[in-house]
Amino acid sequence: QVQLVESGGGLVQAGGSLRLSCAASGSIFSINVMGWYRQAPGKQRELVARITNGGSTVYADSVKGRFTISRDNGKNTVYLQMNTLKPEDTAVYYCNAIALATMKHYWGQGTQVTVSS
């Protein structure tokens, strides 16, 4: 099992920045990919960004150039630096980890990000 604990959400004005953190514990050796998803009210959960153990990254088109995902393997932590935030970025952000050998997904509890206009 893998446990994911997010932190760093909050309320920010449009144009501001936030950094989300996700600390992983447990059977982290099984994890190949970590990332962030978000879910706004009335919408489906969507991928924001993900990063592999090798450092390869993927971003949603809506956040390219504004968000940066990174990881600190020594701390078993993945970060999402969010700059130039927009009201449409308002959502609950979830940390995700994938064990490719079993295709098992693990999820954090979610952290609220609210961007005011």
C-alpha cells in the first residue's frame, strides 16, 4: 500500500502562485509515475501533470507554461508549482501515484485550491 498526503492548497488571487506538495509513504518502491489531477464542481477529474521516475513530464494544455511538476526522490515528495493562477484553476487537487506493474492507482485526500478574480 501507498499513502499520499497533500498540502499547500488555499485561497489566492488571480495571477498569484501556490505550491502543492505530496508526500508518499509505504510501498513507494512500486511507484513508477506520480502526478496531480483536479476536479472542479460539476466536472470530471482531469490530469493536470505527471512525472515518471525518470523525470519525464506531461502537462495538460491548460496549464502548460504556468505549472511545473517536480519530485524529490530523497523525500519521496512530488511538487506542483502553480504560477499565474486563473479562476478556472479553482478545484480540488488530488495527488496520484501509479504502480505500472499492477496498474494500481493510489490517491491522496485532495486539497482545495481557490483562485479569486
